[in-house]
Amino acid sequence: MKIVFGLGNVGTKYFKTRHNIGFLFLDYLKQKFAFSEFSLKSNLKSYISEGFIGGEKILLVKPTTYMNLSGDSVSLLINYFKVDLSDIMIVFDDIDLSFQDVRFRSKGSAGTHNGMRDIILKLKDNNFARLKLGIEVEGRMSKLSDFVLSDFHKSELENLSKVFEEAFEVALDKFFKK
């Protein structure tokens, strides 16, 4: 079993914000592979959907802890399901990558991302897969929090399915086939 964590913030006010691209990617996977509906697991501080990719059971997880405390949910699920760090992947927005850029890393630092910083802090380890989805655009607002919590523009939303297809191909090659 593998677990894919999409980082974001719960609530309709955050639904189509740049910071929620991890949640949006999980919605894409859920639809593409006909996974179960997301259901709230309060004890695990998460919404979870289950399905299969290539015959392997996959959990798609949206933490309910809000972005900056993502490590709470991630550590709870890893301990609950007793999975190895090599069987998890975190999907999140990256302000240092241009919009539509996708980058996979098998380990690394948190960079400027507070959600990743909390995950590494709570796991006391950074040896896990991460799929970074670029959200940077020219002319963004000067205040970082305002930018990441702003909605995608209509033209960007129209391109997200292409971004997600590329991201899935990268994840298929680097994570799901391992």
C-alpha cells in the first residue's frame, strides 16, 4: 500500500487557491481511477479516498489540519497504517517553480514551504517522495501569503488538467512503479 498526501487547506474558501493544488491533484487522481469518495476520518485528521493504481492499493489523503500543521496528519497515518516512508508521497505547491512546472524529489529540505517544514519536523526525517507543482507567475502579489491563498485565474484553471496529467506521468515513473 502507498499513501499520497495532497497538501492544502480545508473549506470552500480555499478550494481553488494555489495553496490547494495538492488537494486538487488528488481530486484529479480520484476521478481518473474511480477511487472511493473522500470520507472524513476524524481520528486521523484526514479525508481519505481509496483505490488502486496498477493493481496496488493507494490511499489519497487530504489532511484537515490546515497547511502549517500537515505533519500531524501525515505522522498519524504513517503510524496507523505502519507504512514505510518509501511508500508515501507528498504533493504540494512550490512558489519557486513556474506555473505548470512539475518536479519530483525522493528526499530533501522543506525550502520555503511551511507544510513541508512541519512534516519533516514531525517525522524527524526528510527521506520521502515529494511531487512539487509550480504555482509562481509573473506579476504575483508581493506578499507571499496573499499570493498562495489567492484563487487560480480562469486561464490557469483551464491548464490544470494538463499539469496534473504530466504530474501523474512523473509520479507513475518515479513513485507508483517502485
